[in-house]
Amino acid sequence: MAWQYLFYLCLFLALAFEFVNGFHDTANAVATVIYTRTLSATKAVVLSGLFNFIGVLVTGTAVANGIIKLLPPEVLVQVPLEASLSVVLAALISSVLWNLSTWYLGIPASSSHTLIGSILGVGLAHSCLPGKVFGGGVNWAKAQDVGLSLLLSPLIGLTVVYLLYKLISSRITNEKLTTPVPEGETPPGSVRMTLILTCIGVSFAHGSNDGQKGVGLIMLILTAFYPEYAGATVPLWVMVSVALSLGVGTTVGWKRIVVTLGERIGKTHLTPLQGAVAEVTAATTILASSGLGLPVSTTQVLSSGVAGSMLAAGSGIQSGMVKKILLAWVLTLPVSMGLSMVLFFLIRYMFGLS
């Protein structure tokens, strides 16, 4: 009976990660429509939550399978069960703690880096046990693919947005598109519709990629407790529960990161054109990555895109905040790895494992 409670605890933590992921990353989709007064904050986050939910359900499980393959089966399927449980719990707790910390500080750090780092950390920790080969607890071929996608996607976002903004802005004469929306005003109808569509696109893309990470987490849990789930088709209840957690999480806690994206990256507030170009690029990049089964960071792609649009517009960026974001990006992977390794050994000690 005790193991049944621990199983539910693991499921709760996995869904908590997705819930936190939802309100941590909501800003990526809604910052533009809120700061241009296209939609009220309430309407924006509800719309984003809905399309996050849909994105999880309809875009397959390629990214989830990529998460599962980071750890060799022998790391998850162990006897006694406590050994498997120490792997899963350490990765889950580490992911939730770091995500909450960066959200509280209002820093748009990467939930993807957090999860990947936590999983790699427990894999490395497992390989430090007696009789194991160091590094053998990680599928390094898959980790290399994931690491490359996480590294290249924000660089692609910044470059594409910079070039696209330069191209479009040189051909339009409507100043309402290239200047911050004045207090008390809203953009023209066609601009508002464009921004709503880009918000939907980023929300759907976020669900297709970040939602699948939660699916992968739950499949890791199921494999640890019930080895017959190794390589099995993802059950519908897993998809629905993750979609609900991400969708509901999207509707709360969004304000801290929205302020950072809308006001603290550039020296001026976000303009309609900057937001639209950044979000179109982010949605396209993330959906392409989801199709390839590669987890990427919505936060990194969009934040770098916003920075690219500010540079292209000549409005400049706030170096202090950008340094904080870069520092969080650099620290997230090693910190989450280290945290999950410490938790792995601590949990094994609590379970009486050598």
C-alpha cells in the first residue's frame, strides 16, 4: 500500500511540473497581446491555456519518447523498487524546485533545460554507484541531439527575427505597427487579429513541445513502477491529465515573466510588429522541433526573438536584465543536474540503500 501512495506522489509531482511549466511559460505567448492591449490579461491567459491543452492532445508523442530515451531502461527498471523510485523522485523534485525559483525571481529561464538537466543528473548519479560505469546511466547519443536542439534554437530565433523584422519594417509605413501602443489605445483591428493568431500559435506550439515533456515524465514513472510500460503506447489518461495541468497552469502566475518580456528586455516597450515577428518565428521553430521529436525551450526561443527584434529596431536592450537571463540559461543545466544528483543520493539514504 505504501508504494501505491508513492506512485501517486510521483504522478502529483510530474503534473505539478507541468502546472508550474504552464504559468512559468505563459508569458511567452501572452506578453505581446497584453502589452499591445490587444486582449485583456484574463482573456489572453484563458485563450493561451485552451490552445496549450489542444497542443498536448493532438501533436503526437515524439518529444515524450525523446525524453524517455535519455535514460537507459536498466536505470528505471531496478530491483528493489526503491532504487527506481530514487531516480524518478530526484528528477521530479529537482525540476519543480528550480522552475519555481526562477519564476519567483521573474527570470524567463528554461523549463526544458531544468527537466533535461535533472534527468541527466540522476543518470550520472546512478552511474556513480558501485559496480557501475561512470556515464553509463545516460543515453549520450540522445542527449547530444537534445543538447544541440536546445543550443541552436535560441540562436535561430534571434537571427531569424532580426532579419525578418528588418525586411518587414523597411516595407511598411504604418507607425502604429512599429511604436509601442499609447496608453488607453488599442491596435487597429487587422493588427489585433494578427497578434491573437500569433498568441494562439505560440500557445499551441508550447503545448506540442513542453506538454510532451510532462508525458515523458509520467511514462518514466510508469516504467519504474510497472516495467511492462517500457516502450508501450502512451495511455490517453496520461495525455489528458498533462494537457489539463499545463492548460490550467497557464491561467495563473503569468505576470512576473510577462513584465520581464514586455518591459525589461528592450529599452522601450514591445511594439506590435516586434511581438508578431518574434511569436511567428517562435511558433514555427517549436512546431518544427516537435515534429522532429526534439525538446526545445519556448522561453529561450521567444526571449531571444524579442531581443533580436529590439536590436533590429535599434531600440537597444537592457543589458542588466539580459545578463540575468543569460546567467539563468547558463546555470539552469548544471544547477538542476547537481540538485538532482544530491537528491538522488539523499533519497537512496532515506530508503536505506547503499
